[in-house]
Amino acid sequence: MLHVLVEINEFYADKVWRLDDEYDYSLSSLQGYSGGSHELSLSITIRSKRDFSTLSPRYF
């Protein structure tokens, strides 16, 4: 049974900036208590000039 509809959109302006738009809409009996939720987020990716690759997959 389907309880929620989710829409996710991502827009990449370039390698550094990303804009996310998300909307959740309830289809269950909780629909009367929640009109859905809407989220906007702006992400910034900061890259280092040095290589920090791990030597072993055990270490994160």
C-alpha cells in the first residue's frame, strides 16, 4: 500500500553549487494532520588540493 508521494529535484549549477527541492505528500490517514512538507537546500562542495584517498577501505 502506498503511504506517501515524494518528489525530489536536484539542480547542479556547476561542480561546487547544488540546489535541492523536495516535497512529501501523505496518502495515509495522517493526511488530515499533515499537508505535506517542502524543503529547499543549497549545497556547497569544497574540494581540497591535496589527495586524501584512503589506503584501506576499513578507514573512512
